[in-house]
Amino acid sequence: MTEETKKEENTEVETEEEVVEEENNTETKEETPATKEIPDVKPGDTVKVHQKITDVRDNKVKERIQVFEGVVLARKHGKGISATITVRKVIDGVGVERVFPLHSPFIEKIEIIRSSKVRRSKLYYLREAKGRKARLKIKQGSQGE
């Protein structure tokens, strides 16, 4: 009888441990930002990145959305949680590049305006290109996606 009760106790303990493990797994699933829908951004795409900015003036906190529109030069770190894109635009003849983490809570949304036909995964040559050489060919049927 004692052996049977020990076996029953062991099975009860195992089931309690399994329940605790399942609870831990559900907690980690909720923490991941997989619910946020991120478009498939590729180098050569012209995108609008909507970013949340917090302004603090005279002890007042205001939140606004700033839009950064430009060409994606590179996508780094794959599709993982640390994935980033480098976006470049020219303002008054001065090139401005910003690196955006795709899964950042500060990124409100990313709009793809148009896709271009490119044959490189990193378009760093656009930094020095001027005039016609800085143009990218538009893919057929890519406007207004």
C-alpha cells in the first residue's frame, strides 16, 4: 500500500510541475510583440515610418507622431526581434539616415509607398550617388500597395 501511495504522490507532483511550466510558457508568449503587424520591408522600398515622439516642456508631456519618409538602404538582423532598417532621405541637399528597430514600441506603423527593383541587399552606394545614378527603377504594379 505504501508503494502505491508513493506512486500516486509522484504522479500528482509531476502534473503540478507541468502546470507551472505551462503557465510560464503562456507568460513569455504574451510578452513578445508578435501581435504587431510589420510589413515585409526590403531594400529599395520607399517607406513612411510613423514614430511616437514625447515632448517635455514646462513639465507637460505631449506625445505626437513624427513621419520619416525615405528609401530603405538596408535591413539587418533578419526577421528576429532585433531586426532593424536603415532609411535615408535628402533634406535641402543633406542626406539624413536613421536606423529604426522594427519591433520597437515607439514605431506606430510602417507604410510601403513603392517598391523598386534592386540587385543588392545593401544599397550603401546611394550615399555617394547623385542625379540619375541615385534613381531606382520602380517595380511593375508596386505603386499604391
